[in-house]
Amino acid sequence: VFPMTRGAGLQNKVLEALRARRPVIASAICAASLPNENEHGVVVADGPEEIAKKLSAMVSDRRLLQGLVDRGAAYT
């Protein structure tokens, strides 16, 4: 989970996680640094409630989780 709002190297940290086949939830600001939004497999969520909701959906749906991991790995 990358709830970062600013800082250097955001896309590198996200790309490293995707390459390691880890599902990623990132803030909109963090995800905006990645081109081709529909292809990278990053789940975008802002704020603790939205992050918790999307994280819960990811861990309760194996197909969704695997699809995100596969898209993320293919993106990198």
C-alpha cells in the first residue's frame, strides 16, 4: 500500500513492487505518475477508508488479486 502524497521515487517504488509480483494500492497522486492507467494493475485509493475497502476486496477475491498481480508483472 502506497498512501504517499509526495516524495521522490514514487513510481520506482511502485514499479519495484509490481515487478516483485506484489499487488499495489496507491494514492491517486502516486498512481498518476504511471502511464497507461488501465494497464498497470495498480488499485487507486485515497484515504484510510477507501484503502481498507479496496484492500478487503483484493484479499477476498483470488481472481481479482491474481489479475492485478499478472497485469502488474506484465506492465513492468
